[in-house]
Amino acid sequence: MRKQLFVAAAATFLMIASACSADKDDPNGGDGGGAAKPKQNVACPPLDEAAIDRSATFTWMYSVANTSFDPDKITTSNSWMYLYPVYDTLIRMDANGEPTPMLAKKWEVGDGGKSLTLNLIENWKYHDGTAFDAASVKANIDRHRSGKSFNKQALSDVTGVDVVNASTVKVNTKSGAAPLIGILSSSAGMMMSPKVFDDPNQASKPTGGSGAFKVTAYEPNTKVEYTPVPGYWDPKAVNVAKMVFLISSNDNARLNATITGTADSTFLRSSMYQPAKDAKLAVCQKPSLASFTIAVNTGKAPFDKKEVRQALNYAIDRNAINELQGGFCQPGVQMFPNNYYASDPSLGPDAYPHDPGKAKELLAKAGVTNLSFTLETDNLDAYQRVAELIQANLQEVGVKMTIRPVELPKLMEGFSVNKNVDAIMVQQKADADPSIQIASYYLPDGFSNPGAYSNPTITDLATKAKGAADRNAAKSIYQQLFKAAHDDAAQPITLCHLNTPLAMNNKVMGVEVYVDGSRQFRGVAVKK
């Protein structure tokens, strides 16, 4: 299961883009000497209820197709985007990453932090007419955490689910229930009619959803069409007569489709940013939790030495990477941005400044000379450009890095499954809860930790954070954890945190940019 889940999760890594012109319209950018810096936080056009065309179709264009319409049979979290319209989750994370009610109207952590009690909405049915109730929630969670489910790892701490009454369910855990608040906002919290659990057709023709839309047309790798469900429990979430998701891996095609009106909206790589602005599209963005990283196999010498890992950090020029990304990859040195609650705010980019001299000193201290290793990364040109920049950085301190391009689905196989690859360069989306990503990289049995790196302090703090009652209680624990990770130069080497803009025509309203990098269009509207 672990192999299936995480090899597939490699496809959730966001793609790097090539350099682009800066936003010339930004009066607050610029350093007085060159092109202006792009704004990092720009809101999308707000919803104007009086201007909503409720007969309109909203068309979104994306680069990657879905892998299934069954929440347990998807193979990448990129597929969540295609499932959100069809399946409501128990809890919903808003665009700023804050938990809000959905199918659970309220919840409470109890039993010393070991259980989560959810009070459910009433008088709602799945699309096939099956009642939504506590028994169906228990059935879904049990299914999510069993067999070969994509969601099994995320729910691995759950020990059981109790039906308290028809509208109340209690989820019990071994270590701590607070992480479930985030986890149940992902595919692990999507609710499907139990009557269709065993129907293989749900993968392509879902009929047992719980959300605001049904799939009414589907052309694999090309198009998904959604229409609203009559009498949806939250009518404010539905402002269009139809949604269409188009699919094209060609960035120019996506941008041209949005400019010409074939699509209403798409996401931008940095090379697309200025052309979108020049075409007078509305462009909005905010910093995200996604990070650009290099993971190293600490089971291979000399990556087992802290000084070597520190040397790599000092050798890499993070500001140059950000420049290559047109200002949309802000330098960072820890797993999450330092303004996120689950991080150490004291660890800014200057915690690892570009210092080739310091890198050479650390390599000498470790007794390492003529270090040579292979870095695998995606075979797209955009990845190669960044890899080549890092290659030049390392060459400056006497380290030879060979770049080996591989296909994206294969990227994790050699590193995490076969464990015979020295290092990989990826873009990592945020998981549903920080504890998942921490376990993957920092705990000895973590999937992204092929060298079984272990630090007792980090392991102990990870356990304590998981058992914290809420975010406020976990905040100081995570701060200590990431300080310990920095002090030990634990892998992965974080390079920068992404800002991926969205572009849309002047009729689109109500789209939000989600800090976790997810694509959700709840409440999207089109002007008359």
C-alpha cells in the first residue's frame, strides 16, 4: 500500500516553470534598479451576487487528468480537484487553510486528545438517494483506511469509528485526533454512498456522490462536465448551471484557450505570467505551502554526515532560483514557509545564506573530497534549468552533480521504493496535515526517507505534536521540531516556497487561491 500511495503521489509535485518578465504593473515591486518584482498576494475578482449569470458555464483548464472518480482509487492528490465538486468532505479547509464546517457542522477533540466527535448535518442524501448519516460516515472512514485505499496512510492513526447516534460519529485514534481536522478535509474525508462502494463503474461514472455537482459527461484525459445537484444543502455554493474542466499539458494551449475564451480560467507557470497580464486577464495569487526541495538518501555516504548536508545548503543560491522563477518561488530553508503555524518563524532564508566558502569549510571538516552524486528530476526542460543552476552552484564548491532526467511517475520509484538513488529534486505540495509530511521525511520508516534518517528529538516532538489538542497547542511543538531539523540539517533541502498564479477572464468571479495549492471552485460565478 505504501508503495502504491507514494509512488502515485509523485504526480502531485508541481512543475517548475522557466523565467519570465516581472510584473511591470506592480508599483510596490522593484528595487530601484531593474524590473519590478511581482506582487505575491493579489486577490481574485470578488463575487457580486447581483451580477451572477446563473445560466452560465464556468470552464477551467488544467494540465493533468484525474486518475479516478473514486476517492479511494485515485493515485495522486491532483485528482482531488476533480472530486471536490462531486464529494463533500466532513470538514473543509478554506482558502487560507482554516478548518470550516461542511458535512460536519461542528466537532470536538476529546478523550485527552485521542478522539474527534463530529456532529453531522441532517436531512441530506447521497446522489443515489441513500441517507447521509453517522452509519454512512463510519462506513466511509472504515473504507478509506482499509485495503489498498489511497487514503490508508493518512488515516493510519485511527483505531476505530463509533456511531453515537444518527447524526454523531466519534473517531478514535492511537496518538492524537487533532490532525484529523485537516485530514478529513481531503479525499480521506470525502463521503460516498455505501451502496456503490463495490461498484467499479464509480471510477469513471460516479453516481454516489455527496457534493454540489454530478458528473454528466466524461472524456478521459480531455474533459469533465459537471451539473448541479437539485436541492443541494448549501445553495450559496452553486452559482453556475455547469462547470467544465478541460485538460491540456501544453502551457501555451492553456493560456491561449483562456485568452480566446475557450476556457475561462487556468493556472500560470512563470513564463505565462506576463503574457497573461498583457492579454488583460485577471491574475491573482498568494504564497502557498508547496515547496521546491532536494531530498537526499542519508543511507548513502557521505549524506549521512550533518556537515555534508549543511554544506549543500550553503552552496545553493536560493535567490538565483527565485529569479529563475520570475520571483514566484520565495527562498526558504524549512519544510513550510516561516509564517505558517507549523514552522519556526525564526528560520528565515538567511539561516542558510549562499556562502560557497562556508560550504567548502564544512566539506573539509567532514573529510569529504571529490564528492560526486546523481540527482534525478523530472525530464521537462523547466526542471533541467533549475537543476543546471544547482549543478553550477555545487561545482563552485568542488561537488560534481550529474543530472538524470526521468519521467514524473518514475521519479519516486528509484529513490523511495528501490532506495538506490542518491537524490531527487521535486516540488512538494502540502499534505492534508503537517504530521503526514513530517512522518514521510523525518521518521525512520518514512516513505521519503530511504536512508532511515532518525533523530530522537524530532521523533519525540512529532509524536507530541500529533497528540496536541489543536493548532495552538501544536504550534510551539512544531517550532521546536523544525529548529531541531535545521540544527541537524535534516533532509530534504528546502529551496523555496511556490506562488502559483491563476488567470481568468473579466467575467469570472468568486475564485479563490488556496494556500495548500489545491484547486477548488466552490461558489464560482460568471457575470451576466
